[in-house]
Amino acid sequence: MTRAQQPALVLFAVGLIGLGILALIYGDFALVWQPVAAWIPGRTALAYGSGGLMLAVGVGLFFEVSAAWAVRILLPYLIVWALLKVPALVVAPKIEGVWLGEGELTMLLAGGWILFARFAALSQDSRLAFLTGEKAVRAACMLFGISLVPVGLSHLVYVQITAGYVPAWLPARTFWAYLTGAGQMACGLGLLFSVLPRVAAVAEACMLSLFTLLVWGPAIVAAPTTRLPWTAFFISWIIAAAGWTVAVNSRAGKHNLAAE
């Protein structure tokens, strides 16, 4: 495990552990980010199982001896997580908010894919070997870039809602809503078309981190016993961790990885 990879890996692990603990406390999934239908038999048991899995995988990511099996479990888990939003895309493809939700989940999936590509330690004759290596990392970065477009667009479509999340002490809150939306789409296109991809990835990771700390941090302080701000905080945290994972592994950073 290289020094360059370790910070993003730790951030991802902390996010998984936080979400796992919340699932075990509430016996439920991560609200709108894990839209598991209420009619599914054994839903509560599945929620506890999901929480336990996230907690175990998060802890596993901390140690070299267990990182390989942790990412091998993590990737299919995140694929299932992203697929949960597909029915909504089929039912309401014209609603931008649905694409926003899917975009957030595929951003998370892209980060998990990169971790798999770097740490799965598969043999060359494995059927899943195509999901590892530099080509796979590049594809995951492109997936992250594509996902940013609907996420950024949501800031413009739902500008008043977005402005409501901007800290009250900042002037011109609508301006910040427009700016962050345009910035996210620009970062996504930069990653997709390899236009200063490292700069784009770092800028996006910084935006996501600031959003996590400035929006959901105070929300937790204001309502420390309420479930929503804690869940939103850790979802935002782990998506930001995916952003840092992309930043570390974007094209401009390859020489650093090889050196370390």
C-alpha cells in the first residue's frame, strides 16, 4: 500500500464504518441513498447485514493483510447499491433529481472500482482481471467524470434548494449555487476528456470535502441525535473520499504512484 494511496483509502474506510454503525443503530438503510423497498421480506435483517458488511469492509481496508478481500467485497456491493436507483431512472427519466441520485452513487462506485483495481491482487488469468490495472483506473475516472455532470446540473435546476444549503454567513448564496454547479460539470468534463484531469479531480474533491464539513457538520451540531444529518454527513464524506481516490489516481499523478 503506497503512501499516495493511503489517505484516500483511510477516508473511504471511515465513511464505510460510519455508515455501517448507523445501519446497525437504526436497523435501516442509508435513506434515499439506498432505496430498498419497504415490502421486501426481511428488510430489517438485510439492513443489519448491510451495516455489518460495511463495518467489516471498512475495518478491512485499514490493514494490508485484509485490503484485498475488502475491496473484492466492496466493488460488487457498490454495484448493487448503484443498481437500486435504476428503476427510478426507468420510471422517471425526465426528472433531474433521479439522475442526481444515480450520479452520486456512481461517483461512489468509481472510487470503489479504483480501490479494487489497485488492491484486489487478482491473478492475471482471473476473469475479473480486466477490472484492474491502468485501463480500469482510467475507465473509473471517466465514470466519475460522467457522474459529475448530472450532479452539477442539479445545482442549476434546483438552484433555490441548493442555495439553501450554502452557509448563511456566505453572501450571495444563489451565486455559490450556480458556481459550484458549473464547477462540478467543468470538473466532470475535465476528467472525461483528460483536460487537466488531476486539477479537475482535486478541485472536485475539495468542493465535496468543504460541502461535507460546512453543510453537514453544523447540521450535526444543531441536531446531534437526529439520523438524517449523520447519514448525509457520512454519505457526503465517502463520496468526497471517492473524489480523493480519483485525484490520487488521475493521469497526472501516475508518476507519483510509481515512485512510491
